[in-house]
Amino acid sequence: MVDTTETVEILPKEASLKVKKSKGDFVIGIPKELDEQEKRVLLTPEAVKLLTNNGLKVVVETEAGKRSKFTDKEYSDAGAKVVYSAKEAFESEVVLKVEPPTVEEINQMLPGSCLISALQLGKQSAEYIHALNSKKITAVSFENLEDKVGGMPVVRAMSEIAGSTVMLIASEFLSSVNDGKGLILGGITGVPPTQVVIIGAGTVAEYAARTALGLGANIKIFDNHIYKLRRIKQLLGQQVFTSTIDNITLAQALKEADVVIGALRAEKGRNKIVVTNEMVAAMMPGSIIIDVSIDQGGCIETAEMTTHASPTYLKHDIIHYCVPNIASRVSRTASVALSNIFTPLLLQMSDLKGAEEMIFNYKWFMKGVYTYRGSLTNAHLARKFLMTHKELQLLLAARY
């Protein structure tokens, strides 16, 4: 009897050990980005090493990290399997991309797999959603992911980078070398400082304001949320000009501005246009507009999406810079920041044996899901493409 009892006690231990070993079946694929403008990668070799040391398998397409100065050898040494076709990377349980995949790339994915990438609402079509649903892919938009305290980690990290970088971009195009106004961004003794208008009071605005103030520029910040204006003043630690967005005050500020930063984040679908064509036409010739929110539709009427290869255009003699992925200019920094966010997330996902349990257990992860088991679960996308959608919580409740 004692021996029989011991045997029964041992069996559950053996079974749980077997389940633990199946963790190695959790395969993460990192295909190379097709868009020449996108230079970021979601996992660094250091992150891959941590994941493989924890029993996960990582498949990396050759040269996936090249534009961020990560070599195939570094990934291979970290324990990744380097493959020479995108198809092998896409045939993974979880596919990690920065740019959303094309329909052709979606067709290479495994039915029922998980995609984690940007959604980039302004670029999408109904065909893209249908392609995901036809393969019953769980698609997660990383710009909509939340953390445990309700923050948006990817948006925050990329906004910090964009805000810090945007003033360096403005400085480039104000210079005479780039046929700008010939101004130094900031000011020197005896010369009036550069005038900077920032529309929005979020993370991009905070870091843009820090950089501008550090260089000696005068800044004016506009936002319709008083609590955001109060918060940014506290974060900056000094008295700066703040105002709600009204046509008279904003129009006057724009007339005097050398640099205008559009940094309003969309709250419900597309951004609201707050700077009209007439306001832009009244600005000083040679001034520069940088619409950081262009990937969500922009907040400036004259803004049109551009690329790193051809980043600017003139309208009303005003330089417009409207590149959607500004963080890609500093791709290595951005890749490390993204990797720091996704590595612990992937470890959690592997412990729970997949994306479905992540959705079921963590509401902050659920926020990023927009397709699930053949259904569109995002109301904004449904309205945009005139499609029907299902509430994700109801789908999860009915799964058993």
C-alpha cells in the first residue's frame, strides 16, 4: 500500500515536468522588415539570449537586425536559429514585427498564430483585416498595449524618443545648409530666441519641451486638457506659456513661430485637425512644421505623410516634416527600448502557453487585441471599414 501511494504521488510530478518541457515548443519568429524606411527590430540579441535560456525558441530571418547594427552572428550566438527565408520566420507561434505585415506575409503565417506589430491605422484596409481573420490570427497592436498601471509602454517609449529627436530635426531644417531660415535652435546673447509652438501636452510634448528649453528656445504649449497642461508644467519644473486650443490665441502663436510641433494623440479614432490651412498660410516663410501624430491622421490640415528618404515638402513656403516613424532615425536606441518591453511579455506568454491565456488573464494585454479567432474585435476599425465586430470579452466568455 505504501509503495502504491508513493507511485501515485510521483505521477503528477512527472506529468508537470513534461508540461514544462513543452515550453520549448513556443516559437517566436522575427522576419526582416520589408519597408526600407523601417530600421527597428523588436528583439535585440541580448533579449534573444534571455529567452532561449528560458527554453523558448527564436527564429530570426537573416539581416533582420542589420539596420539597427545587430548581426546574424550575434543572434546565432545568442541561441536564435537564423533562417534565410521570411516564410520560416512567419511559420512561428508568435510573429514579432514593427511594421504590420502585408497580405502576402499574412498568408505565410500559421493558422491560429499570434501577430504582435504596429497597427498603423492610417495605412490599413479592410483587406488586411480579412486576411488576418481568414487565418484566425490573434493580432495585437503594440501601440494600444497597456501595462499593469494603465500606461501605454510602447507609445511612451517611442514618444520619449520622438520628443527628444524632433528638436534635432527642427534644428537641421532651420539651418542654411538645408535652405532653412538660417536660425540656431535656441538663442545666444543679444539675439532673440527661437519661438517653438507645441500642440499637445503628452509625452512627445514633454520631451520636445525639455530639449527646446535646454537649447534656450521660447516655448508655447497648447492642449485642451487642463490637467495635462498642469502636469507638463510640473514635469518641466518651470513656468512656461500654456493655453487651451482656441483659434485666436493659437493662430497668433503660429504667426510668430519658427517651429511648430504637432503632438496630439488621437483619443477616439482619427486626430482632430486643430491647425487649419489658413493658419499655416499666415505663418512666417521658412518656418518648419513637424507633425509627429501623422501616423494617426495628423492634427495639421496641410500635413501629408512623408518618408525618411524624402522627409519634407513645402506648402505656403512652410517646410513640412511628416515622417510617421521618427524613432526609426535612432533605430538601435528604439530597438533596445522595444526589446525591454517585449522580453518580459514573451516570457509571461510562454508560461501561460500562448496568446489566448494572456488575453484571458491580463486585461492590459487584451487592450491591444484587434482580431481574435476570425473576428474583428476593435470598434474603431469596424467603423472605419464598415465591418461588423464582436466584443472580445464576450468571445472569451463563450470559449468554453
